[in-house]
Amino acid sequence: MAKEQGRKMIAQNKKARHDYHIEDTYEAGMVLQGTEVKSLREGRASLVDGFVDIDRGEAWIHGIHIPEYLNGTWTNHSARRKRKLLLHRAEIDKIERKIAEKGLTVVPLALYFLNGRAKVEIGVAKGKKSWDKRHTIAERTARREAEVEVGRKLKGMKG
């Protein structure tokens, strides 16, 4: 069987980018059971309720949902178990120092295969207030309208 190349996206947490200001991102491997990998290869996972916790110098991801493998037997995994993240010691220490600050948390942003290995992109984030969310939406809308207007002018249409 040929080895996989490149990046194959499994799941994204779009809500995280809406609810948080992402300050820093890291790529981490995950310790998975066999049936979890098979379920991920089918493209089934959800990161919506996920968060990362540092416990005794180890990074753990909680709350991500990898459904049970349909063809699994008694060896099947539990869908919402905590999973260990594989990060360098310096990265774990840096993340731990950052989340010791007030208001910062670590959330999963994306789950994907990179050259055949399951990876998760995590982000150190600060929660947005409701007015921040409205401001971000207003900026995006204004930018989109400006691009449309520029496109209309380039085509010679009247605005």
C-alpha cells in the first residue's frame, strides 16, 4: 500500500475562531487506539466541545468526539475519552506559562492527517466578548462589500 502524502482534513472547529482571539498555534500528535484511527479515516470527528488541559507536565485533550468504529468489536474505544497530546517539553512549558495568565485557554482548531499520521492543531486563545464578535462580523462584511465594489468598477459597471 502506498504511503499517504500531504494533508487530509478531518474536522475543523470554526466556532473556535468565532468565539476566541487565537494568539498562538501548535501542531501536536495524538495517542490513539486502532479503532479511533479507523473512525478518523472515515472522516468522522467533532472538535466543538474540545479543550486542552496540562496535567503533571503532560498535555491532554478533552471533549473531542470520535465516534465508535462501525465494524469494531469489543475492542472499540469510548467516543469522548481524554487523549494524550504529543508535544515537545518546551512547547508544553510555554503553553502552561501562557494559560497561567488570566483569561487564556487552549482549544483544538483542526484535526487532520499529515503524511498518514493523525495531528491536531491547537491554539492558545483568549475569549471574545459579544461586541468583539459583532465587530469582527461588521469588518468582514465591510471588506467583502469593498471587494465587490472594486470588482464592479474594474468591470466598468456602475455602482
